[in-house]
Amino acid sequence: MFVTFSSLHSFEGVHTPRFNIPHADKIVHFTFYFVACFLGILFLRERSQSTLSLKKSIVIMLISTIAFGILMEILQHALTENRMGDYLDAIANTTGSLCGAVAIKILFSGKRQLKWKF
């Protein structure tokens, strides 16, 4: 909900402190989608009481977060006057989702798995 609101709301007239960090918004996009995918996979596993496999959970969340990120960029371009859809934002979103899925895979595979039934 927060990401949807932040993506489509116009923040014109809102005074925020300015930092001169090149492409800082890409870092924010990456971080939001990393966390969304990571937590989404854990949510699916918990909600399904581990009946949904880790692989299926990863695939579902990857498809969901990547599609959502691309949709938000398209909607920004089509529906807002003050915001612009950016393909680099979509790439940052996708990269964040992929890295979140890889992080889950690394944490829950190998000899030192987290104590969770997979």
C-alpha cells in the first residue's frame, strides 16, 4: 500500500531535505522491492504453513513484485502529471526483487539453514 501511494502520489509542494546523491531514487526502488520480495516469500511460507514449497513461494513473489513494479511505472507515466515512469526505475525494482529472492535462497539452503521446515 505504501509503495503504491508513494508511486502515484504527487509530492509537489512538499518540502523535503535535499541530498545530492546521484541516482538515490534507484537505491530506494531497489531497497523497497528487495524487502517486499524477501518478506513476501516468508509471508507465503508462513501463511501456507510450509505446504507451499520454497521454490513456488520464490516464483510467486518474483512474478508478483516484478509485475507490480512494472505496473507502477506504467501507471506513473499514464495517470500522473507530476511523476514520470522510468524504465531505469523498473530495472531497479526488478533487480531488488531478484536479489531478495536470492537472499532467501542463500539463507534457506546449505548446511546452516535457518530453523524453519522447508
